[in-house]
Amino acid sequence: KDSLRELGQKVGLRIGAALNPDLLGTDAAYTKIAKQQFSTVTPENVMKWEVVEPAKGTYDWSGGDKLVDFAHANHQRVRGHNLVWHSQLPKWLTPDGFTTTYSSAQLKAILKKHVQDEARHFKGKIWQWDVVNEAFNDDGTPREDIWYKAYGNLDYIADAFTWAHQADPKALLFYNDYNIEFTGPKSNAVYSLVKKLKARGVPIQGVGFQTHLDTQYPYPDLRANLTRFAALGVYVAETEVDVRTFTKPDAMNTPVDGVHESAQVAYWSRTIQDCLSVKACISYTPWGFGDAYSWVPGVFAGEGAALLYDEQLQPKQAYTVIQQDL
Ligand code: XIL
């Protein structure tokens, strides 16, 4: 059977994965799958602000550069992730992750410099940038992070897109979030935001649906949501797909029993079919590809087995079903 990237190419859809460049070259099986299976890659962590500017004014692009070089050597495109977010910020900017001693004026200048410097550094090498990540709460109210507080509103979003576009005019600029797969206050808030940005001429070309799903919740009305966002004139993408479930917990929250695995397989199948059914859906990216490396067990108690490959990097039923659906 063909690889996911080959099957995707036949239907005009790029299949991706979040990658950790530390494993490229050190884990042979991981490296092989990363090359063979995917035609777009996302840095899981190495382009985040805390990594790229660990001390104020001191940049470390090494992880991001390594990932970009790997991608280009293997004819893969890169989803840059991310420029503006409330999380994984450097300690010098916010020691506790919530507050900062910088003034509003200083924060605006810091944000502008960061967006411009990072987008310029990777200029011409990024297919899609997640310019702003996770700006809303689940109830649709704005997340009151340091950027929101500095501006007193959500105008930092328009600024970030404008700066990113100036720095790298060819990159497709995305707003990215979770829990917007289903219709509700949060996806409505993002929908209104995108509509307003488009009306104001702000350069936004896409919306990323993270798609971190959990079999204990109903499958979202993702197709309807992708469709209504696409009607605004933006691309859409599934950017961080994983399907977690309750497992028999060990260190990695594996293995999973047959009943839970069947539920996961059904969810995976629907995620790819939903993207395939919407013309504007231009990429489909699981958040990694081996259960041993997944972020899920560390964050969601008792849950795991959320990816297409098991902890020995063997493809699971979910992999086979994606292959069939493509
Ligand atoms: C996660 C990474 O997978 C972890 O390794 C890290 O410790 C925390 O961040 N939404 C996002 C991603 O946009 O950046 C997050 O990635 C997962 C949730």
C-alpha cells in the first residue's frame, strides 16, 4: 500500500505530522516514517517563543532550522507553529506564565519585534504560519492573556497578521485553535473574528482546527464547521489531530482495549473524510505519530494511545483506516 503522502498527493491533500527535530537522526524508525509518510511537517515545540528567544534578544533558531532543512531535503512543506500564543512564553517575558512587569507600550513593541524577527528568519520557507494560537476561551470570550491585557482588546490579532504578512508575504497566515471543531460559542467567536478581519482587509488566509478529540465526547460537527469557515473565503486545515481515549494506564497510558480502539478508529476515519469533503481543506496533520512521543498521557489523566502508530512505532488500525479513506 502507498504511503499517506503518496495517497494524499493523488487527491490533492497534504498529510502532515508534528515533529521533534531531536529525534530526527537519533531514532532511525522515527526518521524513516517522518520522511516516508508525510508531505508537510509542523514543529511540535521548536518554533515556540520560549525556545527561539530563551533570553531577551538572544535567538536560538537551531531546532527550527533543523526541521526546515529536514523538510526541504524530503520535499515537505512546513507549517510554522506559532508566532503569538499565551503559552510556552519565555521566562523573561512572563516568569509565572500569566503576568508580566512590562508596560502595555513595551509589550506591543516586544510582540511586534518577535513576530517580525521570527517571520523574517524563516521567510520563504514556511507554507502556513499559525500566526495566532488559542485566543478564545471555550465560552467564546477573549482569553485575557498578556496580549489581550496590553491592548485592552483583541486588536493584537490584526497587528500580528499584518506584521507577519509584511515579513513573509508568501506564507499563508492562519488562526489556529482547539474546541472549534464543533459549533458553539467558541467556534462562533472565531468565525466572527475571521469575518471581521477579512472585512477590514487584514491578511488572514486560513483557520486551523487543532482537532484534539476524545472518544468520551460525541464526534463534533466538524464538516459543517469546516464548510462554514471556508465560505468566508479562507483555507481550512486540521492541524493537530489526535484521538485520545481511556486506557489501561502504564507510563504511556497504553495499551488500549478493543472497544476503545474501535471508537478511536471511527473518529480518525471521520476526521480525514471531513477534510476530504471540503475543497478548502488543504492539509491534515496529526500531532505526532508515535504513542511513545505523544503529549496526551502527560496532560490528560488516564488517557492515551491517541496517534496512528503505537509506542513501538508500528502502525495501528487507525493508520490503516486513514490509508483506506485516502
Ligand atoms: C504541546 C506539545 O505537544 C507538548 O510537547 C508541549 O509540552 C506543550 O505543547 N495545542 C497546541 C500545541 O497548539 O502547541 C500544543 O503542543 C498542544 C495543544
